[in-house]
Amino acid sequence: MSQFLIPDLKEEMVLTERFITEYLAPVSLNQTVDHIFSHVLSARGKRLRPQLLLLAGRYGKYYHEKRECLCRLGALVELVHLASLIHDDIVDDSPLRRGRPTVQAHFGKDMAVYAGDLVLSRAMQILFSEKFYEAGKWFGITIEKMCTGEIGQYARKFQPETGIEDYRRNIYGKTAALFELACRLGASEAGCDREMSAFLESIGRNFGMLFQMRDDLLDYLSVEEKEGKPTGRDFEEGILTLPVLYALEAPDYADEIRTLIRLAKEGDFHGEERKRLSALIRESGGMKKALRDYRELSHELARQVGHLPAQKETKMFAAILEKLAVPI
């Protein structure tokens, strides 16, 4: 399924996949909707969020009796993630996701808007039909954070004055909040006490922040074939990520980077400009500083994981953290 699949969670993830498929079952009233759901289901992702939910749940005393509920919640977290990806690809005009045509590329932007809404509405219906009332409240809070983060990012597009704290605040909302929710739900549903739930929630939040920082670094380190999506798209779309923001702080490089931002805004950012941006990010120390922040957070997360009880799930958390290492 994915390089992030933890072998000891295989049985639970099979059940989670079954629920995802069940929740996106054809409606039989509209053939186009059925085709869209089939397209969404065929794009198998990392399923990292449900796995974190299940791992957090393993620290609770009711894990075994709540196992099916946890798998259902993991499936619902993944549905919210899938809906957010559909909407992200519309905003970014992305043709590919994990090497496959996106919903908006395959069915058109207008159809994709409704498709994302439809997946999200399915998740909300199931939450309440399954009587996950408390979880439903936290899903709502998290979706608001996700939207706020995306709006915050969009509002700062093509703005070289964007600060590092703006970046952190936006990636917390757009990415880390759903990781945070996954660990919160797993811990609370399985019966962890308040202190352990809060600790696991913090671990989830840091995993999400690290995951997004890694993605932003890979945008300047990877090739399209490896990551399954076009590289350098963020800058072209006006999204200034951590390496660029740190590069802008270097006085000798800021003016040229601002010129590249203007060219990107005018739609005149191509191969040569892309190469020049990568060079400026490295020469200015922007990449070095971004990698420093990434490593500091990675070390903090490793410290947190090291304080978890000595059980095999703690080793699983450590294994996921190892797989999030930036390949340089």
C-alpha cells in the first residue's frame, strides 16, 4: 500500500480500507458521482493519519474492544483528508496527484468542487449516524482550522513580506491539525487518561508539522517521478515556503528572489527561472536554515516519542519518524 504502512497495523488497516470503501459506496442515482468515487478510491495514499490514530489508540486500556470504532474513525479522518486534497488540487490547478490525474484534471474544476464537498458530507453523515457525537465536534473544529490555514496561505500568495510565523501558523492549520485530531481521537476513544491524550495529541501535531516541512523541502530536492507530483509548483503558484522565506532574509539575495516572485505572479516563471530560484535558495543559506528547523523539530519529536511507555507501539512511532527523514 505505502512506504508508511506499519506491518503490525496491517490487520487494522485492512479493516480501515474496508470502511473507506464502504463510506464511498456508489449512490446508484448518478453514474458520474459513482465514477468520481471510484477515481478517489483508486488513488491509494500513505494512509498515515489513520495509522497514527490507531497507534495512539494502542496506549488506551480499551483498545481491543474499541478496535472497530477506531478503524471507523480512521476511515473518516482519511475521508476528510481526501476531500481536502480534491479541493487543494482545484486551487493549485494540479494535473497530477501521486502520479495520477487529479479529480479536477479528470472531471473538470466545477465537478471537482462538488466532489470534494460530497466526500466531506459523507464523512459528516457517518459521524452522526454512527453516534460519534464528541468526535463530530472535534472534526468540525479541525476542518475550521484546515480552512483557516488554507485561507491564510492563500492570502499571503506572492507576498515576500510573509513571515516565518505566518508560515508555521498556516501549515499547522492546513496539515498538522488533522494529524493532531487523529492522535486525539485514537487516544480518547481507546480510554487514555487526559495527560496521555494531550501528550499524544502533541505528538500528532508535531508529526503533521514535520510532514509538511518535509514536503516543502522536497519541492526543491526531488524529481517529479519520485514524488508523483510536479516539482516547484508552490513557488509558481505564489506559495512561499520555508526555504524561500529564509532566503528572502538574506540581503544579498532578496531583490533577485523578489523579481522571481513577480515573474511567477505574471506567469513568466519557467525552466531557467526555476533553476535560478533553486540556486538562490542554496547560496543564500535558505535551504540550510530550513533543514535546521526541520531537524530541530525531528529531534523534539524523537524526544517526545522516547518518553512514551516502553511498548512496541513506541517503536512504531519511531519507525514512522525515521521514514520522514529528508533524503539528502
